[in-house]
Amino acid sequence: MKYFVSKQKGFGFLLVLFILFFGLNGLASAKGKVTLPKTMIWSCYDVGSSGYTQASAVANAFLKKYGTRVRLIPSGSAIGRVTPLATKRCDCGILANETFFAAEALGDFAAYEWGPQDVRVLMGVPACIGLVTTKKSGIKTAKDLKGKRLAYVPGATSINIKSEGWLAFGGLTWDDVQKTVFPSYKAYNKALKEGDVDAGQTHPGNPMMYDLESSPRGIHWIPFPPEDKEGWKRMTKKLPFLSPFHEKKGAGVSKEKGVWLAGYRYPMVTVYADTDADFVYNLLKAIDECYDLYKTAHVYMPRWAIKKSGIPPIDAPFHEGAIKYLKEIGVWKSEHDAWNKSRLQHMRTVKDAWGKAVQIAGEKKMRSKEFKEYWLKERAKALE
């Protein structure tokens, strides 16, 4: 009996040592040395864009802290930024809402050769976007858009789908406004000042908005206050990655009162679901650990802080490697797990609907344009 007790004590002692060793080893993984490849390739937005500037700042910090050289592949199109990621020609994408469109098979990705992409995010920088108008337009709220000229850019899914969200907030659709076509984002921003359109999508940091603010027409941001729960319910049904954002900086924004716009994520560090979890873990850890080296490089760089950028809502589910790191540093909570599981289930629904749609379209020999229209209807049905 004595021998048995001493064995039990010995076993208990070994068990304590085992727990301490592996427990401390697990803790060390959060504080230990980052492991990165010597060279990396990231896809990103065009040279001169905010996304490119921010990606460059982080890349420079990687070189200083870890000796890792990052080559950026800039592109002006969603397909151009996602293709290197899909074909494994880059390690990650520093993307915007093409992450959402790729995951949901919308816009350019609602095509036979694409469909729902199994993308995941590591983090996303909080940013804001909104609908701007002029003081002369008389538009005060989203409901006042009825009958007014709203900017539309053919082929710019990111712009146009958000416009559907702004309209939904006011209980409207494209049928309730004058769809005013422009060739580019820059063109309609300029047209606001010239009086050729009443409202368009942009953000308060846009340099052209300062010109509008100082012009005779003046500037006004259409508010999306969080207390309008029905408006937000309608908007997030179309755009689940949006949330209320109280902006206090930028053209036409009062530092004292601010304005309630729509918060989203730009840029987002994006990979595919099958990307190695250890690589993802180390990449996010590196971004977090060298924050002090890049936080002053751009006006929006402070928003890269992991406590702000490592939580949902966001355009796609978080990668398991990212979640592991976020849990270790205490950022990831149970409610974030619930959100992530919900988005994963949502993506499974979209994938199932895509498979059925492609099969039926193949049997009916649908052409690309016909298939896209058919898919959008089938997708809407599946998500109901």
C-alpha cells in the first residue's frame, strides 16, 4: 500500500512537471521567436493607393526587424489581386472587399471559372466609408436620396454594392433614384463639386473631399446612426461586413461631434483556408510584434493595432492559425468564435448552392452572362 501511494505521489509530481513544461512551452509560443521565410510576396492595391502605402510600411518593418524581404505585386483590379493568391504565386493578399466578393461569388467572382473562394483573413484594419453629398443638394438622410442622382460605376462591384447598402438603409433601391453613370471613382468625386451628381461613395480622408468642403456647394455626410436599428438591419442584410463607425477626422467632419458612417475593413491580410496554420500564426505574430516600427508611417497605420484589427465583423472567416495567436494574446473571445462559426456555415451554404447552380447551368448549356444572372437568383434563394 505504501509503495502504491509513493508511486501515486511520484506520478503526481511528474504530472505537475509535464503540465508546467508544456504549459510554459505553449506560453513561450506566444512570446517566442517569430519564424518567417527570408522572402515573401504579397498582392496589394495599385501604387499610390492607401492600401499600397500601408502594405509597404509593414513590409519595410519586416525587413528591419526580421530581415524578411517582401515583394509587393500591385494591381488595379480585384481579379488581379486575388489571382496570385489563388494560384499560389504569393503568400498573402493585402486586400479590400474583393475578399468578400471572392468568398460570396459576387461581382467578378460570379463566373464559371471562379465561384466561391475558400478565403480566410488574419486581420483587417478598421476604416470607414460613407455617402457624401453637398449642402446645396438638400439631402440630409438616406431617405432623402429618393429621386436624386446617385453615382454608379459600371464594373465597380465594390462601389455599387455598397450603394445598394446605403439605399437599403433609407428603405430604397436603385429604382428610387437616378442612376448616374461615371467611368471611375475619381470622375464622380469630381462631379460632386461641379454639380453633375448629388451623392457618391467615398471617405472623409479623400483629398477631393477637402476641395468639395471649401467649394460653394459645401459638403454633407449622410449619417448612419447606430440607433436606427431597422436601417442597419436592412443594410447589413446586404453587407454583413459593415458596422457603425464614429468618424471624427476628415473633410466635413466635426472633431467635437463627429459623424456616424459605415465601418468596414481595409486593408485585410487574406489567405486561403488551406494555407499552413503555423505560417499564418507567425505572419500575424510578426505583424503584431513590429507594430511600433510602422504605426506612424501613415495616418491609418495606428488602426493596425491587433486589438482593433483582430476581431470581427470582417469580410470572411478568420484562419485557424490567426485565431490561435489571437487567443494566446487574449484578443479573441467566445463571441468571436460564434461569429466565425456562423460565417463558416454561411460559406458552406453558398458553396452548396454554387455546386447545384453550376450543374443545372451545365445541363441547360447556359452562357456566362445568363449563368451569372441565374446564379445571383439561386444564391439569394439559398440564403433566405
